[in-house]
Amino acid sequence: MIQNWERHGTISQSAKITATVLMIGLFSFSLWYLTLSTLFKGALVGMGTGVLCFLWTRPLPLRHLDELSNGPTDACEDLVRLG
């Protein structure tokens, strides 16, 4: 996952789902079980929402796009030739 991010700026679908579930669990625990001020809780919700929005707006790696498309599976080679 980190290699895809460093090389291409992409994050796989499974990594997005895993990160979302873990973040929601951690942030929910912080909001319900810890005694925090309303301002801090609002900042926590805003920060979590921002991170999740950033995460889900990152593109999928090309191999995932090849699996989901009905087109030819050599799209990676076509992109290399174009670049």
C-alpha cells in the first residue's frame, strides 16, 4: 500500500475499507467513552471527516481498474506507451 502511494498516489479499495472501519471505531470510542469538551469533540469529528474524504478521493491502482473494466487488460502498457 505504501509503495502504491509513493509511486502513483493510489490506495487500494481494501486498504480504504480497512482504514475507514478502524478510524470510525477509534473515533467513536474517543467520542463516547472519553470525557472531552464539545469543542475538542467537534475538532475530532472534523479531522476524521477530512482524513476519510482525502482517503476516498485517492484513485485506485491501475490493476483494480483493469479488473473492473470491460476493456482490454493491457491498459497499463497503453499508458506507458502514451507517456
